[in-house]
Amino acid sequence: MNTPDEQDLIERLAAGDRSAFREFVERYKKMIYKLAYDMTQSHHDAEDVSQEVFAKVYRSFHTFRKDARLGSWLYRITVNTCRDFHRRAPRETAAGSSVSLSSEDPPAIEATAWEDDPEKAGAGVFLQARIDRALALVSERERAVFILRHYEELDLKSIAEILQISVGSAKIYLFRGLRKIRKELADFRGPAPTEVSYE
Amino acid sequence: MSKLKKEEAIRIMKMRRRPDPGKEFWDGYWDRLEARMEKDAGVEAAAAVPAPASPRRVFNLVPRWAYAAAAGVMILVAGIQIGRWIGPGETSFALSGARAANRNPLPVGQIADYFNRSKVILLSLANFDPRSEDPYALNLALQKQVSRELVDRGRELEALLSGARGKRYKNLIADLKTILVQIANLDPEENAQAVEIVREGLAAKEILFKISIALISLRSAEEPTDVAL
């Protein structure tokens, strides 16, 4: 269910309140950008996709059922927009996937735990590259399920609702995606969990 | 190569870090979004088609069986028209073809002969290489004489041609005559250069290709169409 805050926002958006839309954007921009970045692995594409998502929301908010979960609806629009984005402008990477890291993107590693240790910093860059490569190797649908499950921490029922598939199918996509990822990371032994943590 | 354990793979994948686009990016996000949406709205407005004029809405009101009935009537009417066009007793395209031929009789044999003779002259020039062959081997005097004859013959044929098909051949004969006149007037002292000029004219007007097409067309017109349906 939506929170009272969300419900209030939904009411105002449905009434065509422009300030509510700005509030909506400010509230969800990071969430949508984050998911778009995970799906596209490109800062510029993520911004493009996230803006497209908000434009779609603005145009089609009248189609939103007030009893539906706003978060799920936004996730669904974002995943679908990423899919459309890739179909419109497919780009090949070395891994043969349609996602890529642009050289103009901000560095994927934040200067945190590794900044004082060049060796660890190098290992960190390598680790990020391996993770990105593993994500790029899985299919678009498998990637979406994996990201929603392990990065967005959603349960399979919610993922199935977002992707409009059955829970069984979501399980299969997750299993297949994880199998490919495990194979890709087979020879890799990452740093101990205490050294780096996922935000 | 053994796979990682599931939990280990997930643990590694969760070490993924996303870049932070920075405060400036987030501060300007709304302005960029607003500008984009205004731009998109402008494009959509320009591309919008007036809805009341849309025939789709009208068609949506018509039931599907009405389309099927209309299609049936159209097929029936088309069948009647085709029947009338073929006419009673004439059940083959051979007959209708012969009837069309009688309306516009063409001197098919004469035209084909003219094109064949012209083609021989033109091919000898088109295939002549002044750098490697003896210019005298071309026997230009004979070709000039034949070209003159063909120019005269072309004038006679033009007078015989009429109708749409005739006009097509007439145009080709006119182009041919231009080239043949050039050949007839070649300077014997400047063979190589003159031949080159003629060859350029041939290529520019695609005369040889047009002759080949015309000959195929004439051949099919000569052959009896005895395939009865």
C-alpha cells in the first residue's frame, strides 16, 4: 500500500497540481536514476531514461489506478523505458550486450575506503569492471529481475508485478541470470565483505 | 571451471558502486527536465493532426460485418467488369493480344532488322580500343557508309510508327540516328579521337542497353501467344 504522504501526492497529481509534480520529481529522481543507471550502466543514458520516465508519468498519470502501488508503477515504467531505450539505440559492448559504460561517465568508484591505498583502489576498479561485465552478460529481463531483487531488495511477488510476469517466471529469470553471473565470476575472488560494502 | 556459490556471487555483485553525479547534477535536474518536457510538448503539438478530421473514428463506428459485405460486393463488381472486358467467346489472352496487335500494327520485323544492323555498327565501335588495335582494322569507310544508309532507313521507319509503343521505338531510332550521323561524319584522319567521341555518346544515352531491351520486346511481340487459359 502507499504511505499517506504518497497517497496525498497521488491525489494532487491526479488533480493536475503542477507543484505536486515537482515534488514528485524531487522525491523519486534518485530512485529512478539509480535503477536506470543499473539497467543502462551509463550516466548519460540513465539521465535520459529518468527524464523520459518523468515525462511519461506527467503525460499518463490519469492511467494510474489510485489503489495501485506508486513505487511498483514507477519501477515498471523505468524498466520499460530502459527496454525501449535499448531498442531505439542499441549499442554493442565487448560482452555483446546492449549496455555500455561511456568514457564520459563519472568514475564508477567513489573515493572512499580505497583512496589511501593504490593497490586496493586498483583492485576496486577491476572489481567494478567485472561486476559490470557480469551484469552486461545477462539478458535484459534477467538483469531487471536481478537488479530489482538484489539491488532494490524487492521480493519476487513485487518483481513479478512490476514486470507483469508470473512469480514462477521471475524465479526462472533470477536463476538463469545468477547462473550466468556465477559463471562469469567463477575465477574471481573479491575482497572480504568487511572491506567494501554496497550502499 | 567451477562456479562460485550463489551467496558468494551475490555478495560480489552487491559490492557494485554507482557513481554519484554530484550536487550540481541534482540541483539542475528539474530545470533540465522542465526544458525537455516543454521541447517535447512543442514537437508533439506541431505533429498533432486535427482529431475531428480523423477518418479512423468514423470507421470505428462501422460494424465489421459491413466491411465484409462491402468487400464481397466489390469483388462481384470487379468480376463482372473483367467478364465484360474479356467478352463472350473470347477465353484466351491470345485472342485479346491479337486484337490489340491488329489495332496498332507495327513493322516489327523491319524495326528489329534496323536495330540489329545498328547494333553491329555500334558494337564494333564500342569494343574498339585505339591504344591496342590497328585503326585501319575498323574499316571505318564501310561503317560510315552503312551508318548513312541506316540514317535514311531510320527516317522511313519513323514515318511508319505511331501509337504509344511506336513512340517508344521512334524515340530510340531518333537517338540512334544522332549517333549514326556522328559515325557517318567521322574524320578518317582522326579515327581514334572520333571513335572516342562516338563511344561517349553511346554510353551517355545507354543506346546499346536500350536496343537490347527493344529487341527483346520485339521478339516477344513476334512470337505467337498461343497459351490459352
